[in-house]
Amino acid sequence: MWNSAFLKDDFVLKGDIEIQTIKPQSKYPFPNTGEGWFETHLGCSSSDFIGKLEKMREHEDMRNDVDLIMQDINLLKSLETEVTISSLSWVEDNRDVIKSLSSEDDMVNLRKFGESRKIGLIQACNLWKGADASLKMLDEFEDVWGEEERNAWTLAMNAKSDAKSMWKSSLHQISRLNQKERDTLDSASVILEKEGALSSRMLQERMMDSSIIHKSMTPAKLSKLLSMYGEEVDIISGSKRGSFVKMDKTGLIIKDPWLYAADFLDADGSITISERDEPKVSFLSKGVRGKAHCEELHKALDCGSLRISKTSSNHRIVFFSESDILKLLEGVSPHIADKKEEVNSVIRFIKSDDEDERETIKRTIRYANGKGEV
């Protein structure tokens, strides 16, 4: 009942609970927010679900059925952990250490930040492995321990404690903030979820109006806080420089796709016309979060060609057909700022039958892109 929804071909089940792990061959459908299968499909963590089942178990006539479901939940929880760990590029020789260092609460952030924060995480693994090796060596001579061995044991145990602290601080950087800063992040998260992408200045104004923050929290300070720690609460940089957007398990929360596209086009877009009179509009975004921007905007606009690179960090949405370009440019026209003249010119270019007008527009656009002279 449970397994069919989540299990993949690269897991072979033996008996009831033994799991033989084979190197994963495909990506697993964890959302960008790092939520696991239980949160995504059931709306609660595995621990919360087990807690509900334990209450049901109090009814004797349901006990056997509940026990079977709990076995499946624990199996799925183990599989989720295996999939999470297997997805890390640096898992080799670290699998058992990661399990020793991680709690259930760490899994979400390990899925979100396992790659971007791997330096600190690998250092924690190495510190743990060094301490573990020392303890195993000391165990061989436990019968003849002296003062030196006892000191070595204390140092190794302290190193294990330090490794756990390093692991936690790498995964949960929000713990470095004071309560007021955490409250500011939480408030920004609520506002962005409700309103969609906003600049740090607009966010600060809304928080000031609601008496959430003190006037000492300037837009610049708020922007710095969100840039450094926003991802801890699923806030990332928006399509426009200085703006921020909230993610949920379905993707970026975009309230007005045309406004969002206009900001994206102003910041990281290009508008060109080739020598063969072929207009083209493209958006470029980099990295994992840039990929999310391209995917979500392409889904929202329902036009253009999405180009996700597997060999570089550059991802694009490209518009070639005149119908797609016209749909895009007419949609962003009321919101565009820096590229307003180019947008309106290409709209006229597509609609015009006058060859002289089209040639003038083409030369103007090519000049603006450094590809010709008026």
C-alpha cells in the first residue's frame, strides 16, 4: 500500500526490513524546500504520523493493522534517509558517519544544503572518523589503560562532540541568529508567501507599517540578512536585483508572472533581431536557484523554450517564434523599466509590414546590443 508510491528500482528489498542499496541512477522527487516524502504527500513528518498511529493503537481491535502500517512507515523513513544520503556527491566513505551525525530534523537541510555547505559537513565527517578511529584503537588496550590513554579517550569523545556541533552549525546556520533576527526572517517569509516577490525596501516598509521591525532595520540590513540566511526559511533572491521570493514545495510563489518576467528581463534578459529579421528574447540565470527561476517562469508563462544545462550552471528560457515573443513582450510591457524602449520597438517590428520601419527598428536594436550602427 505504501511502497508503491515511493520506492524506485534502485532499491532491492530483502525480507521485511533489510535494505540493499544500489547507487541511484535517477533524481528523486524531493522539492526544493527539502521536504521529505511524508511532508510532501501526507502533510506531516514521519514522527508526527507515528504519533497519530500510536494513539490509534490504543484501540485493541486496530492494533495489528496499525502495527503493520507503522512497520511500513519506518521502512519508508529508512528509504528516505538512504535516498537523501545517496544523492550527495561526497557520500563515498562517509555514509555511516552521516547516519551517526544526523537526526531526523537534519534531513530537510541535508537535502537543501548538502552540496552548497559540503566543506563544513565533510570537515565534521573527518573529525568524527578520526575520533572514532582513536576510540577503536584504545578499545584494543582497555585492560592496560593508564593516564595517557584516559586523556586520549577524553580528547576523542570531545572531538566527537565537536564534530556533531560542526555538523549542526553547518546545516542549521539560522542558529547563529538572535531571536529578533529569526522573527524578522519568519515575518518576511509570511509576507512573501502572501504577496509574491518583493524588493527589500518594500518588505521593510510592510514590516514597519505592521510594527514588526524597528526603524534601525534598514532595507540594506534586511537585504543582507535575507541574502545570508533567507534560504533557511525558503527565501531566495528574486529575478530582479535586490528582490526576494518565497519557495514552497510546488516551486516559487509567483503572484504576477508578467511583473516577475519584466523584472527578470530587465535584470538578466536580452532582446535581439538577427540579420535575417528574426527577433529573439532570452533569459539567463545561473546555479541551482537560477534553474528554479527559469523552470517556474517557463511554467507560469506557458511559452518559450526552456533550456536547462547539464554541463554548466547557465540555464535559459529562449523565445524564437514571433507569436511567443509577442505574447511575452505585450505581457511585460506595462511593467518593464530599463528595456521598455526595446520591448516596444520589437512589438512594433513584429506587427509592422513596412520594410523601412522594420529595418530602422532592427538597426536600432542591434546597435543597442553592440552589433551594428544606426
